[in-house]
Amino acid sequence: MKVAELARRAGVAPSAVRFYEETGVLPPAARLVNGYREFDATDLARLRLVVVLRRLGLAPVDAGRLAALCMERGRIDTDLAPMIAAQRAAIEGQRADLDRLYSELTDLELTIEAAGRARRTSKETAMSADPIRVLFVCTGNSARSQIAEALLKDFGASDFAVFSAGTAPQGVSPDTVRVLGEIGIDWSGAQAKSVTGFVGQPFDYVITVCDRARQTCPVFPGQHNSLHWGLDDPADVDGTDAEKLEAFRRTRTEVATRLRPFVELARRAKGIAPAPVSTGS
């Protein structure tokens, strides 16, 4: 293949091929009788490997050296394996961050839509002076819904009447109490509650915070907006005590990220003047 095709298939400019040849990163190509350079599949494989190594941050000469070793030995060089592992871990972390951001944006869109419905309902009915009633539901009412209840009570103050419950309630996790205590919220007296105890009560918003709860959550009568915020269960995380506690901190942060816009949107829908939100997270 000619240099233009080699460059195209490797995803670089022809000038890059010439640069790599001139600096010794690529070996000199064979020449045809007419003087044109001729490249083969081995040259393409080597160039592709060099391009990947350059993206990992290696200098051209180092990329060429490692590419040559890999090509000669037919396996990953021992110097290259840690770089690949580190890059793979970084990519996985970025992917997880993007997944969380996508989930947060989706939940924000749903929150805005729910607040819009609440505002239209408020215009059609007499505006009540009662606080905005919110029920958080998850499976065990041991972590996510408890954290959401605690944070909304803190963020929303007297503008909100907040409750939480579970479809299969368990005891409140000690890590839930711990991560809330870290931001000054005493949750030591909290108890897990069943959703059946809230059926028949009016709510402005019913928010499920796990998929299993959304599938089994009972229908709540009356006018309310149903929301679902997808949150991983921190109790499912395996690892050391420190790693498990960090998972609960992440959940606290993710809940706070969703609650901050919810508080102001729900207040506006209710006709309540905006108020400063607590800086706890």
C-alpha cells in the first residue's frame, strides 16, 4: 500500500508517517522500482501501535521502541502492560463519571417536567399554604431514601414535609447515620418504615430511588407527581469498611445533586419565594 493509504488506515496524516520514518520511529519502507515507498500489513500494525502509544502519552521514540519490541516478541512488552492497565482504569473511571452525569441529567429533566405539572395543577386549584409533601421510596428504607429524607428536610426546611419508606423495610444502615452525621445531621433516631403505612395519604411528590422499588411501589391515590431517581445501592458495594463508607458518601453527594434543583423547582411550582439552599453535601 502507498503512504496515503497507510496513513488513512492508521488514522494519521501522511506527514506523520514521514515524521516517524525520519525520526526512526518507523523503519524505512521498501522502495519500488519507480521510487515509491511500499508498505505492508506489518507496517500498518506497527504504525497503529505507535499511534495508540502516543495517545497514552509516550514520546515518539519510546513509542517506536515499545512498538518494535511488541512486534518482534508477538506479545505485550512488560514495560507496556502497566501503562495499558492504567489507561484502561482511567477510561473505566471516565465512563463511570459519564454514566453518572447522564443519569443526573435525565433525572433533572424528569424533575423539571414534574415541577411543571405541579405548577399547572396549582393554577387550576386554590394555592395551599401547607408545606410540600414528599415521600421517598426505596426497597429497604435503610440508605438512599433515608439519606434523601434527611437532606431534603435540611435543604427545604419548613417548606417541605418529608417522609421515606421501603417496600421491604430493613434497619437503617449505620453508615447512613454516619455519613449524615459527617455533615451535621443527627439521624441516630431514624427507623425504617413500610410504604403501606403511607398509602392513602396525600403527597405532592412520590420519588422512588431504586429500580426494584419502582417495580413494586404501590399506587398512591390523589394528586401527586411520581419521579424516579436512579441511584445505586451503597449497601451492595463490597470491600473494606472504608470503601463501603465511601460508597455511602457518593450516594449522599448524588442525592444532594438531585435535591438542589428539586427544592427550588418545587418551591416555584408551589409559589414559594426562592430561598438559599443549605451548603451541606
